[in-house]
Amino acid sequence: MIQQTTPEQPITLPDPTTAPRPAPGCGVCAALDQQRAQYEAEGDIRRATDREVELRNHPHSPTPSEPGP
């Protein structure tokens, strides 16, 4: 086992209280963001949060196991 003698840099996590930003030019992201804003305006926080999760998980680049466009 290697002993660490210097401190590691802190891990920086995104602020979970801010809505994710849609990827530029992505119609799916734009639609999800529009739905999220509508649900938030209506006070339906559960549905707004569901759209935020979908937006954060929406892929914008191929994963190593998937071919590119």
C-alpha cells in the first residue's frame, strides 16, 4: 500500500439546487428544460426534479460502448 504524504485536492460537486443547463443545439435538452420550467412555475417540484434528472442524464457524446453519430 502506498502512503500518501500530501493532501489531495478537494472534490468539487455541482450545486444540486440549480437546474442543469441544456446542451446548446439539443432539442431534447431544450424540451426537457422547458417542461422543467413549466412544472416549477406550477409548483410541481416532483415533476420539475424528474426533468432535471433526465436533463442531467441525457447523453451528449457517445460512450465507449456506443458508436458515434
